[in-house]
Amino acid sequence: MTDILNDYEKAMAVLDDLAKDYLVWVQTDLENLEKAFLQAQQTSGEQRKSLIRENLFRTAHDMKGQGATFGYDLVTDIGNHLCRYIERFDDFDEKQMNEIKIHVEALRQIIDEALIHDGGEKGAFLKQKVEAL
């Protein structure tokens, strides 16, 4: 039993070390998300749909998968909401683009302000804002 506890403690220490670096390397994902959004915003029709369904969705999916692991539950929640939002539509007009932008901006704020766990009042506001879409 002691070996299992020691292994668990070692694993948690590794995760703690990685969490310290999370804000550094999540910037790449966030920049890719913003880039995909801007590219989609400058196009329309099938090209826009492809950029959103492939590039933007994939990056949001990766971010949601990693967020909670490192204490950024809001990244997971809002990333998941963005993925489910994208799945709801076949086409993305200006209304959908504005609502995707709200998700992307929320993720940027979470990372920029290092809103860990539920993010407190700011986190609740951001989560409510995207869930209303």
C-alpha cells in the first residue's frame, strides 16, 4: 500500500510541475485558436465551415482535454461548450461567428488572468455568458 501512495505522490508532483508550465505552452493553443477564428472570419461558405470544423474545433478540443488536468477547469468547460456549439451548426453566419468569438475571448481571458479552478466570480460570469449562447 505504501508503494501505491508513493507512486501517487510522485505522479501528483509531476503534474504540479507541469501545471506551472501550462500557462506558457497553452499560449500556442490559444494563438492557434485565435488564428483559426480570424481565418474563418475572413472567409465564407464551405471554406469557413472547414476552418471551423477542422482547425478551430480540433484546437478547442485539445484545450478542453488539457485544462482540468492542470487546474484550469474553466478552459475545459468553455472549450467543451465551444465544441458542442460548433457541432450544432452546418453553416456559420455572422451570428454564429460572433458567438464563437465570445468563446475564444473567454478562453483568452481565462489564460491571461490565470483563472484557476472555477475562476470565482469572473469565472462564473464567463461560464454563464457562453452557456447563454
